[in-house]
Amino acid sequence: MCATFACVSGECVARGVITDLDGDRYAPAPCGEDCDDSNSMIYPGATELCDGVDQDCDGEIDEGAPGIIAHRIPTPMANGVIVGMAVDFALVAVTADGSLGAMLVATDGTPGTLTTFETGIPETRPALAAALDGDTVVVIASAGESEPPRRYELTRAGGELVHLGTFTTIGTEVGVGRIAMLVLDGQEWVIFDTLSGRRFVWRSGDASALTRLTSGTQPPVVATDGTNVAVTDGDDVVRFYGTDGTDLGTQTLPGSFAVRGLASGDGFVYAAYHDAFDHALTRVTPSSFTSPTTAPFGDSMDQVQVFFTPPHVLVTRRDFDTIRGWLYTGLLEAYAATFSMAQITDLGLPPDRVTTGTNGDGLSAIFGAYNAAGEASLAILQCR
């Protein structure tokens, strides 16, 4: 069944496997262990690539493939946000001189040219958020202590990100110091803190209204479970909203939020919080949250952030000397990979701000902004 035979000097001799359809010299079961006989790049012992496919037929995906590539961005940046697009990434940043600009970043992490589309952004406390809405990158940025936050739209043109028209404003609250946003089903959700200590939620479906929340010690965060929107309300409350703005209730965590305490998930949101000893992770719905998973070992004073990089959860941990990363499985049972500071950045010190984005091909990028160094770093998380 698995070989051709020929009569040689009166003996029946096997001459070759007849089921090797892709020509890689490996046959599929039951004649061999080739797990895909239609692709000559897939066979036992093949080199793993970062593409979600089991190249070497051992039952594991992308193991041993290059995991992360770090790049240095020489443009001085006071803040920045990385946004995953259909193929590559958009990097929106406030430069050290207070200019607001954007660049395209290739899937290997190579940065493009920063195109400035606004000046006069307060570089001392630059609040910035961005998200993808179809083919448009929506940017929300602070505009000083006397103006409400501004909304910009960017699109790809001629290999660059260009600004479409002029800006609009979000609400009437002035002096915005911290911002987060997401887009769900074409509707924008923005949560922000003012310098006077007030927190608000704004959504484009009711652009004239602001919902007041409780300001927290940590920056505001907004996430989605795929159907609803969740925000950080105060120091330990996850508040859920329906897409029509209906308040769906709250879940109070056992401890206060980590520096970035929420991340989007599938059917739930991920939450990171301080427990009695250090930090913990859990999955939260409008009606419950799961038993906690201990966060990677560190100090209770470290800056812990959680991000959803489908199909995994990325946890970063920063202290004064270093930054580290862990990739957890979607159910938070265990981590599948770890990353050192040298893998995340080649600048030799931890970034002041960290964001991530995942593009349409499933590749994720980690962006770090350095206030003191006047530089920025970018790491492409190629696998898992």
C-alpha cells in the first residue's frame, strides 16, 4: 500500500513511497509521519516558522521559531501608541518637542518615516490613545489644560499615514491627563481622567454625553469581551456597558488594579490586580470572575500590565532596572513563553510606557517610550 515494487533478479524490491504527493520525501500516515502531504515545507524535522502552523509535525505550533525582534527608534518620543492594522502596524506618537505624528511599521519591526500632523501638544504630560476602525486609525490626544481632548483620523496613502481633514473635540472637559480608547462595532469608546481628578466615559453613539466614573490611582483602561465594553471604575471596580450605553453592572476585584488592569478577551475581559502578596490575574464577566492566577514572580510595587495578543495574554512587568514579559495561554493556566529586557528592548533600560498591538496576520508588537532617554523601542512578537 505504501511503496512501489519492481522485479529485480527475480526478487520483489521496494523502489519508493508512492504516497509522497508533495515531494518532500516523507509520506503521510499510515505510510509515514508527514502531517500535510500537500505542502513540501511541512514534514518531520522541518524548520518551524512563525505562522500558526506545525511545520515539523510534532504536535506543537511555532515552538523554537524566532520569538521576538527588538528595534530602536531614534526619534525622541514623550509618548506613543502602537496599533495593529490589516498587515502592518501604525505608530502614533507625541515627540519630545510636542508634535503629534504617525508612522507605518513593517511586520519585521522596521519603522517608517514619522509624519507630523499637529503641533503644540503638551509634551510634559502627553495623553494619547489610538485604535483601528476599519482602515482608519482614530487618535485621541490631549490639547492642554484649557481645551477638551482632540480627535483625529489617519489613513494610509503613499506608504505613509496621513491626517484626514481637521480635528474634532471630545466633550467639554478640559485639562485631560490620561486617556484610553477602543472601537467596537464601529463605535468609539473613550475613557479619560482630567487633571482635576475626574474620570469620564464617552462614546461616539452619544457624542453629546459624558458618563462620570470614579477616578482611580492607576490610569483608566477600556476593554471589550467582544460584545460588551468594560472600564476601570475607581481602584478595584470593573464596570460593564452594553453597546447602547446600558450599564450592565460591576464586578469588584479582591484588590486594586495593576498599572494596566484590563485587557480585551473573548467572552470576558482579563484583569490584573494586587492581591495580598503581589499580583494576580483573572477573567471577568458582567456576572462573575474566575479564580485568580498568580502573576509572574516579582515585587508588589512593580508595574504590571496585561494585554490581549490573540490567542494569548501578554503580561509585562517593569521595575526600576528591568522589564520582563510572559505569554500566558488564553485561559491563564500557564505561560507559554518568557521574554527578557534584552529581547523587548535594546536600549538597556526599561521603557517608561508600554503598549501593544496585534495586526491582521496575528503578529503582535510591543512599543516602549522613554521620557529620559529621548528614544523609543519596538519589539515584534513573532510567535505564539
